[in-house]
Amino acid sequence: MHPNAERVAAALREQGAAGRIVELPDSARTAQAAADQLGCAVGAIANSLIFDADGAPLLVLTSGAHRVDTGRVAALVGAAKVGRASPEFVREATGQPIGGVAPLGHPAPIRTLVDVWLDKYEEVWAAGGHPHTVFPTSYEELLRITGGEAAEVGGDV
């Protein structure tokens, strides 16, 4: 298993999470690619998106069926500006590449918003620290293991 996925697996164990890392045969850099490989609805994929919120990293876990409304998110977190982060910013904040960012296992805690739409699914899938790894979880567990805040973060894709 990739070292990033091993770190995420260790963080999952430390948090008492039920799911374990699953290695996929193909890259799951997009929610649709992950859903196709897992045989689930795209909305059950928890996209881990890192944003630059006034210079600080912000993790938004959104349903794969949603786009993040950065204006809405900025208002929720009290930031003047929230924008997509560069690959370098993402790797520095998470230690993980875009397309494989897990909701935990980062060098330091990151403020996290969790899309309330994920609560529509009994099981959701999140990235495991590498584009070929994912793990099953639930909305409630995502909130608990990330210390995240439930939020309306956007609209349909």
C-alpha cells in the first residue's frame, strides 16, 4: 500500500473508524471514476476538496453530485475569499496529491466542512490519501473523524 494510504489507514484506526482502505485497479481522481469502480451513486462519493480561505487551508467534503459554491463557503467560514488551492498548496496542507486527498491523516488539523447531502447515503466513500485508494464510511462518521461542521456547501453538478 502507498505510504500516504498507510498514514490514512493508521489515522482511521486511531479514530476508531469502521472502514478500511480499499485499493482500486484504476485511478479515482474524479467522483465519477470512483463511483464507476465502486458501483455506487456518484452522490455517495465524498469529494475532498482543499480551498485557500484567506491563506489558510479549508477542506470541504462534498457529495460527488455537487459543486462547491465558494461564495457560500466563504460566508460560512467568515473568509473574505475562498478559492481553489494550487497543487502545491494542497500537498503542503495535506501531504497528499489532488485526486487522492483523504479527509484525515494530514500533518496538522484542517478546518473541515461536510456537505449535508452526504447524509442521504447509508454508505459514502472517501479518498484514502492516494488516487487509487478509498474507504467506506458514513456521514456521521465523517463528521466525527474530521471534527467537521455540517454545512450546505453547494448545488447540483
